[in-house]
Amino acid sequence: MTALLTQDEALALMLPLVPDHGWSMATLRMALIGAGGDPIDAEILFPGGPLELVEAFTARADAAMADGAPSLGLDTMKQPDRIKALVRLRLRLMHPHKEAVRRAVAVLATHPARAACVAGKTADTLWFLAGDTSADFNWYTKRASLAAVYTASLLFWLRDASEDDEATLDFLDRRLWGVVRAVKWRKAITEKLGRFLPAA
């Protein structure tokens, strides 16, 4: 009897099959059989089906980005440049699996609430790795803004045929500065309003 694989091990076996067969339990079972495993393990590992597969795949991408972040020299950069460097790293890591990412986006498109949650987790990871420590209302607004920017950039990247993803990074750069300006504007408004509030 073979031991039950971990989710990461099962995803690694499945990933080469996804471009042709998609994020489905049938694809996972095919991968398990090909590795000499038991296809019934598919439902044990991912009882949530294709959506759980995609969420796990995205979480792996977030983790890989976090693992690679120390090599980027983020301490020498301003925060917007840190975000851009992290997204560049993430895209480079995902490049060999671009069709799998495309198919993952297709799965998430039919589950908008879960898609927003997935994007929010990636945005949270990006801000954390970029050194953001906000714990006030800005925590929510910054992450919601970055989640929207990252999602738009990812969709652009799926159509980007430029060398080294430069067109996507330019697209990201323009929208990141929009986020930075919005955060500064909210901070200024909050500070001005604070002058008129009674002391606690």
C-alpha cells in the first residue's frame, strides 16, 4: 500500500498535465495513476474539487514568491519598487506554467467570491513581504487596491508576448502609482480629520 501523498506532491505530479487536461479531478486521478498511486486519493487530498486545486496552486505560488524574496534586496528599495520586484519574481516563477495559470483563472472566474479571496491572499503576501505594517483601516484599503491591481496585471500578463514580461511590468507600474497616490491621499485626509476629533 503506497503512502498518501501531500497536496504539494500531488500538485507537482498534476501540473504537467494541466495545460492539456485542465484543473479537474480527472486530471489529478490521471497524475496519481501515472505515479503508481491510487486514484481514489484524489478526493481525499482535495475534497473541494477543482476550486480547491486552484487555490492550493495559487498558495504554492505565493509561498514560492516568499521563498525567493530574500534574494531581491528589498531593503534598498522604496515600497512601490518592492511590490514591482516581487510581482516580477512571481511572474518569472509562473512563466513555465502560464497555461496552467490561464486555466486556473478560468476556474476562478466562475467563483467571484473565492477569486476575490485568492487575490486578497496574494495581495496580503505582497504587502507583508514589502514591509507593510499598517494595522488600521489602511490595512483593508491597501490590500483591496493591490488585489485589484495584481488581478488586472495577471490578466494582462496572460496576453503579454513581450520579452521578460516588460509590457506587463509597465502596466503594473502605472497602476501601482495610482495605489500609492490613493494611499497618500487617504492618509492626508485622515490626518486632517483627526485634528477636528476630540481627544480620547
